[in-house]
Amino acid sequence: MSFETEELMPIVAELADKYTGKESTSITYEKARQLMEAVLYCIHEYEEDAKKGQELLSIDGKPVAKRVYSLGYETVLRNVKETQILYNKVIPDFKYYENRCYYDTFVKGIPSFFLYYDPRFQPQNHLLTLDYPVLYPVYPLQGIDAISAFVKCVSLEQVFLGKLPDEYVFHVLRAYSPDHGDLIINLAGIVLRNILGCRMAGKRVNTEGYTPGELEWLTDYVNQNNADSLEQEMKGLVDELIQSGYEGLEELGDYLKADLHDYCFELKNAVKNQCVDSILAI
Amino acid sequence: MDDGKWLQTANDGFQIARVKEANDYTKKFGLVLTDDEASLLIGERKDALKEQERVEFGEGILPKLIFAFCDSPYIYQDNYVDSLGRLQDMFYLYKNESLDEITDDELIEFMKNQFDGPCQGSLDHLEDTGLEAFARRIRSGSDLYEEEDDEF
């Protein structure tokens, strides 16, 4: 869906009027650019929403920019509401496992976003740097899209980590680094890698280290596969894990699989260079 | 503002007509703008906006400036167009300099008070001292109408 600038300018003019409270006839280029981005963002939101099944509205086969913008703006508001509901659902049981970045981003940052987000004049600005690195890249997204994706990712991580004993999570994090509380790292990824490591080594998932036999088994398993087949094997292991421990929660499985590509390469390198302890809690 | 109104007000002809409408009021002060003078001022408005990197969607600031300054004892027919052009340039410049923290009406009111008061009709004095100090006070978050002893 594309509109001519002439079709968008009246919407920007209207926004400028609202922004200045009709007390200023002019605005700076910078502000005008911001308002134009706001209009384009809302139109984009409408388009994304339309893909999900909302019927395209058109008069004489051509969508009306003003109407599309209004519907996009409503979509932004609805997304904010839905994200807030999801956040409120996650936060009472939220565990940050002593990781300061995780805590600051989710517990301190997200409420500030809801407080200061400006869906009318700057919906494209999500205000936060979202420092905690979730497994899905959220940096290409803007505004409520970025925050919504981030909160969804964290909620999935909480489901994943929540079913594991805290003792085990702390065990693998401590093995990863004694400074795990101060590092900007993805906790779910580290824990998942250890669980898969145990499965590949044929050992139980617990806080006890690997025996030499289990370590050998793991090494053989990795050496038998190239990176691609190893990734496929691991995807299968993730599916098994999701089926057995998480009631087949497909969304969580897809989320965790986002880390496997990197993991395969790292694991192969670690085996090759005999430094598996840099990845797994040996 | 509906689509039609926006397009209408962005039109040069409309702007000139609005400026000329002010003649009905200003002629009692002996001030009148011809078509050419109105066009010239509208052209200068575009240049000023471009120079100050600002966008104007409505009918422009010129009619407001005309109504505010037409009763000034320092403005007469001979310097009317030049003064309006300078005032218009100054207005956009100091909207930027004050970081858009004040409304159009507040800025015009201050300009008028300074022009008729301490500046005694000197546009140079208004621009270089009165408005400069005013913008500085706005940027520092001081009271809008607080006087600075060392300024005048």
C-alpha cells in the first residue's frame, strides 16, 4: 500500500495542530519529520494487521490515507494494551536469576516504556535500548512492535526457565561465568545449551558434572555430524524437550531453535579445540 | 483541519487574500498593502521558513503580525512592508531560538512590547538585544517576563 506525499501531508498537518495545541502555526523540520514517521508507522501497523486478516478497506478500490492511518493508530493502541496485559501476566512470577541486565531491562525498563510511550506523536520510538539480548533479534523493529516482540520473548523464556529447578539454572550460569550476574547474556540460551549437551552425552540433566565417558560420548556425537546435520539433530532434541516438558508449546520450541545455528558452530569449535567447558557445565 | 482546508490554506492565493483582508482593519492606521507587496511578503515568508528549517501548515503568521503591529507609533506606510518582512524573519528565527517553548501569541506580544517600549521602533535593537535576551531566558527556563537588569 503506497500513498503520495500529498495524501499524507494533511494528516501530518492535523498532527502538528494537535501537537502545538493550535498555538503555533509552524513546526521545525525535525518535528515535521517525526510526525511524518508517526503517520508512516501507523500505516505500516495497519498493513501488518491487514495481513493477519483484517479486511482491506477501500473506496473505489483505493484506500483512503486518513482512514488507514486511523485504523493503524488503533492497532498501535491495541498492541500496547495487549503487551501490557502480557507483561502484567509475566511480572508476578518473573525470575531474573541475579542477572542485573535482565532485571533492569524487564522490571525497570518496560514499565517506563508504558509510562512514556507516545503512540500519537512518536509511535515509532520505543524509548528503550532493550539491552537484554533475547534470541529473536528485535533491533530491526520499532515502537510497540519491538517492545511487544521483546515481552513475548521474555515470557517464553520465563516459561522455559520456570520449569527448571533454580539450583540447576544457577549451576549452569555459574559454570558459564562466575560474573554471570553482571554480564549481558541470554540466560535461556545458556541453559538450553547445557540441557542439549546432557542429552547428547546421554546423561541426566542435573547439577553433577560429566564423567569422562559421557564427555567422550558427547565428543563422538558432535564429530559424527557436520554443522547442518548437528543443527537438525538438535532441533529434534528441542522438539522432544518441548513435547515432554512443555506440553508441546510450539512457540517456545521455535523460539529456542533460534539459538541452535550459533550453538552448533560453537560446539563443533569447542570439541575441535578441546574447550567444551567454555560452553557446557562440565 | 480537514484535507480540503489544509490544501486551501497552503495555497499562495489564499495566503495573499488573507493578508489583504487585513487592509480593512489597518487602513484606519494609514497602512495598506498592495497585491505586489502582499505577494512579496508571502515570498519572503517561504524564504524565511526555508532558512529557519520550519514547516507551516496553516495560514501563516503574517496576519497576526499585521494585527499586532499596525497600531505601533513606529510603523507608517513608508516602512510598513520592510518592517513586516523583518518582523516575520525575526519571528521564525526566535521560534527556533526559543526551542518552540513559547506560543506564537506570547512571542508576538513580547516583540510588540519591546518594539514599542525599550527598542523605540528599532528593529535592529529588537533583534539583537530584546529578543536575544528573551530567547536566552526561555532556554534557561526562567520566567518569561522576568527583566534582566543589565540588558537595557
